[in-house]
Amino acid sequence: MARHLLQLEGVDAEGLTALLDRARSHLPAARGEATPARSMDGRLVAQLFFEDSTRTRLSFEAATARLGGRSMALQGAGSSASKGETFLDTALNVDALGVDAMVVRTSISGGAALLARNVRCAVINAGDGRREHPTQGLLDCLTIREVFGRFDGLRVAIVGDIANSRVARSALHALTTLGAHVTLVGPPTLLPASMAGVAHHRDRVALSHDLDATLGGLDVIMMLRVQLERAAGGGVASDYRELFGLTHARAARLPGHCIVMHPGPVNRGVEVDDDVADDVRRSQILRQVTHGVAVRMAVLEHCLGR
Ligand code: NCD
């Protein structure tokens, strides 16, 4: 039976911790500092990206290669999707090629689960519409655990375009399950009240439309990209940076130990100022990318049963 990773919703603390522990053991190999066990020798992974990606796609390829497996990459543009083949038909054909796993990114919320119900191989969700991005949630958790060594009682703010963010949903599920308190911060248009009820541990979730009021007590501030491609018309509000950007002035009001995270790609000068993104003391942005390789190694092994 293929094991899939479709979402972090419903994964318990034990399951999350096991994946994080396994990912941690892969950190030296992910950094290129150690030779990993070739646990994916002879395994074939299809990378199906129907939406743009830099970090996620390349880190799944790096993770596969580090473990001795092979990747085949298909991008939406340049595939028969442009000839009218459906998403499911494309996946069924890739499955018929005999792959061991498929990594899938799609604009269809629930798209990865749809494939998992229909194919023989393991399916790993690399972002499905506005729903979830489980390996991003795991790498965010690993990054936080590497800094603080725990989740219990940590105060995390996730800031920005929550409504459209699969990153926010996956992080919210995992962080609250692991014991952190999460405040979702954004303008009313990008932060629907229904988000409060999304997490299993509702008592660990708060909503705020006032970033300035939340800065003082934070251990982690996670900034999100304003996702113009999902916005129903209109661009970024002209006062977005002023109200919800992590500006130089706001960063100065964070507690000294508070770390800054962002899943990338960063809109510099919109959600984060240049000097905040590049502040080596606080910013975890590039470490998150390295952690992503280790997490994807752990997830591939988990799904392929090694
Ligand atoms: C995110 C995504 O595509 O969901 N990027 C990523 O995977 N690191 C976030 C984004 O696009 O803003």
C-alpha cells in the first residue's frame, strides 16, 4: 500500500515529531556535509508541477538525488496539459510509467487527494491551491525547533494573505498540534473570521487585524507573500506595507530573540523590508530552504516505506 502525504491536518504530535526527528537526522546530508544512506536506490519519483515553483521543486529533486533516487520532472507548461489532457489523466499516465511516487503541485484545492484516490504510487502534496502545503509546514516546524528546541508555549504570528495561503494552513495545523500558540494577522479581506475554527486546538489560535499590537510578545513571526495570482482582481493595497509589512521600524520592536520566517518567494519592500529579510541574526529564510531538503528526504522515505 502506497503511503501518501496530503495534509498536516489530522496528523498527531507523535506523527509530526517522528517526521521532524527523521528530517533532523538528514540535515548534514541536506547541507552536502555528509553522504546519506542510499535508501531510494532504484526509486523513481515524478515531479508534477502545474504551478510555478523554485524552492519546492528543486528541493524535492535534491532530496530524491541525495537518497540515491531519480527524478522525472514535468511542468504544466510544456506538457500535454496544454493539449487539453485533464489533471487526472496526466497523473494516471505518469502512474502507468511505473513511478514509485509523484510529487504534485496544483492550483486545484484537494487536487493531491484526488490523485491519491486514483493512482497506485505514493502521492506527496507539494501545494494544492489554497488548501495545504504539508512539507512547507514541516520545514517551518523544523526551523522553529532547531532554534527553540520546543513548541510548547511558543508565540507565533503568521502575517499577511492568510485567506489564500496553503502555507498558513499547514503551519497552523502542525504548530498548534505541537503546542504552540498561533496568532493569524492580516487585513479583514485576507483574514476571514472562519480561520479561527480551522485548527483542531482552537484555544491555541487567535486572530488579529493589528500587527503592531502583536509584535511585543512574539517568539516567531512568519510573513506570507501577498498572492496576487489568487486574488480576485486588484493588486496589493497601497497601504499594505504600512499596515502589515515587517518594516525596519516594526522589526526593531520585536523581542530580541524573535526569529523572522518567510516561505519565499519574498516580495521585498512589500511584506518584508530588505534589511529585515537579510538580517542574519533574525532571518531564517535561507535556513528554511535547507531544512526543506531534509524534510523532503524524510517524507520521501516515509512514503516509500524505508
Ligand atoms: C509558497 C507556495 O507556493 O505555496 N511557496 C513555497 O512553496 N515556498 C508560498 C507562496 O507562493 O507565496
